[in-house]
Amino acid sequence: MQPMMNALRTEIGVVLSTSMLRLTIAAILGGVIGLERQLKHKPAGLRTNIFICFGSALFTILSGQLAGNLGGDHTRIAAQIIPGIGFIGAGSILHARGSTMGLTTAATVFVVASVGMAAGGGLYITAVFATGVMLVALALLGQFEERLSLRSMGYTFEVTGKNTDAVLNELSKLLDAEELDMEEINAVSSDGSSRVVFSVKCVKSQEEDLNVRLHESSVFSSVRLLGSSEHE
């Protein structure tokens, strides 16, 4: 009886240590990706990516262990991770005024879940390699897109003029010429002058052309670029 108990304890110890190792690796890899997202102030940051990667690994482990102990399909629980993560990813995508934001965040969440599944399944090299590819894509490819002016950014401008209607008509004409749409607009009139703040989504070269056209227009008393924000 004693040898059987010792063998059982040994087997339980091996299972627990293996599970904890897989969960730890999943948490570390999810944290590495999450840290990169957190430093760029993205919605899905450090904690979110850790939880997604850790949870995917845990469900993968449970899928195999429960099926082994109780019988059934070893992939049944793990298979439900994909539609669950798809639901989370869909919630991170925003649609507003014809613009779509959050696609990169949704895709990141989807791949982080797959990294967690790989770690939970004991495929450590696959999980580490996938994490490395993700970091390269998020960091280096982003810089490459920026240098070649391939990345769309949100630019916010402020223009002033004597008449709101004239300012808006001139803006509409210039934006149509550049084939751009206003994302947001806010017009304020006071003391015979008009101030309009608007945003457009475009690449750097288009922003530079628009800036030149705005300064060349005689309708505007002043033109100012207030800032830019990254759209994913």
C-alpha cells in the first residue's frame, strides 16, 4: 500500500510542477507582450495580456487533465478558447464616423491567446518563438511603417476665420481635394471670429500637403496643428 501511495504522490507532484511551469511561462510571455502594449498606452496592456495568456494556458491544461481523469475529448475545452477570445477582440474594435480603430489590439489579443495555448500544451519553443515574432511585428514593423509614411495617424488642426460658414466651406473644399474626411469637428463663434477644431486620419505625406493648403488659404486667419495620435 505504501509504495502505491508514494507513486501516487510522485505522479501528483510531477503533474503539479509541470502545470505550474506551463502557467508561469504563459504569464511571463503574456507579460512581455503586455509590457510593450502598456508602454505605447494601448487599451489591452500588461494585466490584460497576462490574464489572456494565463487563462488560455490554464484552459488548455484543464482540457487535457479533465478529459484524462473523467474521459472525453482532450481538446473540447481548449477549442472554446477561440470563440471566447474572438468575442473579446470584437469588443476592442471601435467604429466611428467611417473609421475603424482597435484592429491591431484585437489581433494582438487573438495571438496572445494562442501563445497561452502553446505554453499550456507544453510547446515552449513554439510559444517563445511566437512571442518574439509578435514583438518584432509590433515594434520594428511599426517604426518601418512610420519611416515610409505608411501608417495612418489622427491629426488635429485648429483654424480661425471671420465667418463660420466660410471656414467650414473652405475646409470642405480643401479636404475634398485631398480626398480626406473629417473625423471630428468642433466650431465656436465669438466676437465676430470663428474657431474650428477638426481631426483627419491620414498618412504623414497627406498631412503635410493638407497643412500647406491650409496655410495658403486666404480664408483662414491662423492655422495650427494641435497634435497627432496613432490609429491601429
